[in-house]
Amino acid sequence: MNREELVQHFAEQTHPDELEQFDRSTLKELIQQHETPFLVLDLQEVEYQYRALQNALPGVELFYAIKSLAHPEVIRRLKKLGGQFDLATSGEVDLVKGLGIAGNQCIHTHPIKKDREIRHALEFGCTRFVVDNPAEVLKFVPYKDQVELMIRVSFRSQDAIVDLSRKFGCVLEELPGLVDLAMKHGMTVSGLSFHVGSQSLSPTAQVNAVQASIAAMKEMAHVNWKWLDIGGSFPVSYQGPVMPIEDFCAPIVEALQEVPQGVRVFAEPGRFISAPSMIEVIRIIGKAKRGARTWYYLDDGVYGALSGQMYDHAKYPIAPLKPIDPTGPFYPSVLAGPTCDSIDVVDEDIELPDLEVGEILIAKQMGAYTIASATEFNYYPKPKVVVVEDLIDHAD
């Protein structure tokens, strides 16, 4: 960032005055009570995001993508709200089962599964599975009287930060053959699914995928279609603005008006619900002048909860907790993690005021794909999660 961009960055996004949306007294109490680094999970924010998406997608059933943040308290809160769950592994099956979730409240959306994973999900009571290729269809022959299949179609999107149609999904031209193969072996095909990618910056690809899926359903009128799963992709703001969720979803809702009568529509939100629900409290543990830059060493980095910078293509807003004068002065700086690996750098192109060892930084939007992919490299423990209610105030 240059100086003008940084001033704007602090003034509009990460200036500590913006942290007034947080209950600062609670933050200070938590810092006294817990060793940094730690994550703060706000369950009211989980509820706020869930209801916002529910309002933006009227009539669409929301299946939370557990992989984004599999914290039991998130699942309990969403269960209380009437949410359902998107599962992909036996571990996730065991997690929701232990929290009192029923199998009929879930869909199993991993397109590639071991036989024992299929059996495990069926024993749990989950009978809706996604497939996307002939070999996968044939895995369900022994269970043909117990399952209903959804076929995943690939729709690529240049607007998605994370492309999820490169690895999974059949091309549209292959769809009739997969339907016929399943029916030939006595299986029930009940739905179509797609996922245009995570963190889409435009709804265009999702609208196009909805329209193409509806057209395919109408062309294959011999199938008793029951479900259309439109995946995730709903964006949140990291370093820059994104479309308000009601504006993002409006053209999707319009396209869904053409869904054949009786077809239920599912969505698989993960990031949109989980990302804003957590912040991380990080401490500066070291400081060194190296050339023209000041290096600040933090007690968490890309091997820890900031792992999403490596695996999720995310760059998290990070700001000092103490009040900062946005007019400066600012200095070229680097934020580095605590491990011995030189790749453990959080930001090497940032300008910051002069900070001291021991000062606190706050990273925002830390709920999605952060602790989920954190490691214990160098035997640094993963940051613990502290659960609160109503840390973030939307009244302002």
C-alpha cells in the first residue's frame, strides 16, 4: 500500500475507531484472561449472518458447510435456528451426530467417497449423496434402495476467488449419460448440484448455472426432480468491498423463479456465515529493523490461524488495537509469524505506525478456513477459541 491507500485503509476499514463495532471492554477483559494468540467466536454474529442470507434467499434451504468452521458451538447455534448441514467426511458425520443432528437434516456433498464412508453416512441416516462421474455412480449399486443421488455439474467462474469446479463436477453434456446409468442400475436420481466457487465477486456465474440447471431439468422431464443445490459462493469483505448480500442474491432469486414446481432449492453457505464470526487477538513478540523495513514478529502466522492466506487465498484485515492517528507517521513494515520458516510472513507490503513489542493487533474476518487448516508446526499450539455472545454490534 502507498501512503494515501494506507490512510484510507485505516480510516475506512482497519482504523481502530472502526473497532468500535466491537465491545472493546470485552476485548480488553479477554486479553487479560487469555494468553495470545486466541480467536474470539461471536455466536450472535453467526446468527446475524445466517438470518441475513436467509432473508436474501427466501425459500432456499441453507445447509451450512461444516468444513469452513466446524466449531461445535456454531453447529449448535445453527441447529437452534433451524439450519441444516452439508457434510463431506465421516469425521463431520460423527461431529454432527454427537451434537444431536439427525441424518435427514444433512446432505453428503463430497463427489468422491470410500465405500465405508457411504456406509457410515447411511448408518447415520443421511441418504442424499452427490456424484459426478460413472465410477462414483456405480459405488451406490449395493445401496440403490437406500439412497437418492444428486449429480454435480461443473460451471467454471472467473469471478470466484476459489475455483471449486476444476476438481469436481461433470460437464453438462455428460449429465444425461450419468442419469441414464444410475437409472439403469435401479438408482433414484433426485437432484442437480453445482458450486461455481467460493468468494464469488459477482453472481453472474451462479445465475447462469441456475438457468442451465433448470433447462437441463426440463429437458429430462422423465426424472422426478426434487432438489436443486446451488452451492455456496456468497462473498464477505476482506480487504475490499463486496456486493451487499441482498444485492448479490437478487438476480439469483429471480433466476430461481423458473425452477420447476415441487423442486426444493438448497444452498451450501460456509464462508458467509463463519468468516465474520471470529476475530483473532495477536501480540507483537519481536521487532527488528532490517534494511528499510521494520519487521514485527507476531505470535501467530501462516502456519496457525492465518493459514487461510496460504490455502484460502484470503488476506485478513489486521489493525492495532490501540487508537492510531490516520495522518501518520507510517513506516514500511513487515508482519511475520513466529515459526522458524521464512515463508511464515503475513504481510511484507504494509505501512504501519511505530509499534512496540507487547502491543496487540486484531485480525478480522477470521472465521472461515483459518483454524480449520491451522497446524502445530514448530510445536506452536493452534490458537484456542474463546466463545462469546454479541461481541459485534450492528446497531451502529
